[in-house]
Amino acid sequence: MVETTHPGNIGAAARVMANLGLADLRLVRPRVFPAQDATARAAGAEHILEQATVCDTLEEATAGCSFVIGATARRRTVGSPLLEPQNAASRLIEASRHGSTALVFGQEAAGLTNEHLDLCHSHVRVGVEDDFPSLNVATAVAILIYEVRRQSYSHAPSEDNGCEIDPRLKGTVPMTVSEFERLMEHLERVGHRTGFLVGPRTRLLRKMRRLLRQGVCSQADINIIRGVLTSIEHTIEKGEASGER
Amino acid sequence: MVETTHPGNIGAAARVMANLGLADLRLVRPRVFPAQDATARAAGAEHILEQATVCDTLEEATAGCSFVIGATARRRTVGSPLLEPQNAASRLIEASRHGSTALVFGQEAAGLTNEHLDLCHSHVRVGVEDDFPSLNVATAVAILIYEVRRQSYSHAPSEDNGCEIDPRLKGTVPMTVSEFERLMEHLERVGHRTGFLVGPRTRLLRKMRRLLRQGVCSQADINIIRGVLTSIEHTIEKGEASGER
């Protein structure tokens, strides 16, 4: 981060770096650092702040890097290609196989100067609305790191991040087709009893089947619905019995 | 945003919404709002704050929505599928063709409660490091909106991109959150009547909610289930009336 004015932004950037698995923060001539605001906004990511390197020039900060991308709000930059976040991230990931890489962010109001941008191999611009383009620098850090992480994970082999396994099936016994068919027969019996079904195989029953098929997936689910149906039958029978008395 | 503690986070969220082209911010019981911190962090996006709707409940805030995704830090949630940002964004984009959609964010420290998550059709978790998982809420807003925008633009214009339209929704009117909540209230009434529910808000009711949520997606679906419930009520009443005679 180059010449950052508000230390809160340094803290916020440190926090999202820690969230998303980065650790090496370099600060080029920050206006105030260390600072209480930075520590507060880091919200526990003080280790990133404590290990941060403070440098005099961007050249010094990126000296060991083989690939550097500078973030800019400009629609046109000179010298190096201007990429979208997706392309920038994929080049960064590719380059990181061969050496150190860096993402560079400028001062809040002015952004990176031409001299800074000249030090970068590529430039990246987060697409924003024309009528409200001013992106907070820590938000830009978050979005670009997120994009790098997203692509790193989606390219990675056999990565299980805990998502996308149907959570409804965890620790349950899946239902079989015939268990579901018994459920539908039970529903059909109750349907005739209460009069919401008329005739043998109604269109309504097919719709109910479709509705339940989406949500019911385990034996425990089947038991819930069958329990409900049984309680309805009992309530109706009790009413009828008292009517016969 | 639900029960947001720090108004600065509301402002930061408003700013990134304006950057990325969203305008409709709804605040459920914010601790302080309007607030100087919110305005400061909005950095020019005051129009989003001024137009923001303050609501008493999440149900009220999402009443007109046909698809709602809740952001959570939990690795497991009950009831609805837990998605990664990419899948969450693509479902949101898809659903937005049929009706209003919402992304929901909880209180900074506690996140969304189970009751809030129950109101959502899906849940989303931004992948973070296990040893530093606490993502700032405005950062989560930024990442998820960025992901939605990224996909909207890359899939862009009106072309058949292989994204399947939910066949269940063809030619139907999507249900809203409040229509579904009325259905659950009807179910609860019948449940107490027949005795399958005991007490005010049982675990069983939550499970029923989950089962129905997966399958019920249109107003026609709602009408089917409510028709069934009404027929059960009538049958029970008839039995009781004959008992009283």
C-alpha cells in the first residue's frame, strides 16, 4: 500500500489479508503508522501489522518480486496492459509459480502515480459504476485478494472447502424410492379422507409429489411427514368417534 | 443488514453498493442510524443511506423477495444449502429474472441467528482461513456483490449461457417470503389442532419449513398446500360438530 492516508484502511486491509490467507504487507511511506485506527480496524490481525515492512519507495517494497500488478481507478493507463480482476488474478497465480508477486494499491484520493504504475508489469481496474467510481482502498484489496483466492481454489485439485455437499444429507439415512412411494400412498389416503383428493390419481397428487420430492430426502424426513399424516388421521377419527357416540 | 452494531459498516456497505451498482439497502433494527460514522464511511454514497429502509424484522425487510440468501460464517447450517460465493451469485442472478432477491448480512459479532437463516432460501459462506475467520461485514458485502457483478457481466447480454432456468418456475408466479410465512403459520395452526406440534415454535416446525422450502416455489404451490391444510381443518371441524350434536 503506497502513501496510505488513513491508517484505518491499513488495518482493514490487514484484516482481510488474514481472512484470505495472505501475510506479507508492505507499506510505502504511510502517513501514520503504527496507529490506533489501524490496530482497531485490524480486529485481531495485529500480527500482519507487526510484521509489515515499512519502505521508502515502491521500488524498494517490490524489489524481490518477479511480477507486480498495480490497482488503478483509471480507465486507461500507459505502458502496461490494463486488466480486469479475473485476468489479473490468473496472471498473478501463474506468475507466483515462478517467483514472488505483489499487488500494489495507491493513496486513497490520488491512487498510484504514473511513476508507480511504471514499476508494475500490469494494471488492474475493478469495474465500478461511472457515476460512483471511488472505491475504498481496503475494499479494493478485499475484492482483488478474494478473486485470487477464488481462482486458486477453483483450479486446485481435490479441494474441499466444506461447501456444496448437500447439508441435508449429512448424518442421515437417505430414503429409498419405495419409502417415498409409501409416503405418497399415505398422503393419498389422508387426501381422500379430508376430501382434498377426489378420484384415484389426481393432478394434485402429482404436484404434491413434486413439492415433497424436492425437500424430503432422508428416512428422518419421511418419518416427519408420516407422523404429521398420522396425527391428522387420529384427530379425524377422534372427531368421528365422538360423532358416533 | 440485520442488527448492525457499528454504523461505519453500514456506510462502508452503502459505498460499495454504489460502486458496484446496487441501491436498495434495508436495515433491520440497526443499533444507531442515521449516524455520522455511516455518512463518513459512505464517502459520497449518502443517497443510498437516505433511501435505506429501516425495518423491525427481517421478514418485513424481505417480504417482497422471492429469493433470499443469508451470509454466514458457519461451516454448517441447518435447513438450506450452504453455498460458496460463486454458486450463491449464480443462483441469485438466475432468481432475479423471476422476482426480487436479497442478500442478508447479520450482526458483526453474532452473525445471523437460526431464525434469520430460516427465512433464507440458501446460505452463503465466504471461504476464509480457519485461524482468522472473522470477516468484516462490509467486506463480506463487498465480496459478495463483486461476485454477483462479475458473473452478471461475464455471462452478459441476454445470451443463453447454459444457465438453466428453474423449470419449476416456468409460467408461474414466484412466491414471496411473506406468502411462505403465512403458509407456515397455517401449518402451525393445523399442527396444534391435530397435535403434531406441541408448544410455540418446535423443532419439528423448523424441519417442516426446510422440507417445504425446497419444493414450494410459486404461488400455485402455496395454494396447493394451503388447500390441503384447509381441507384438513374442515374435516376436523365437521367431526367436532357432529360430536357436539
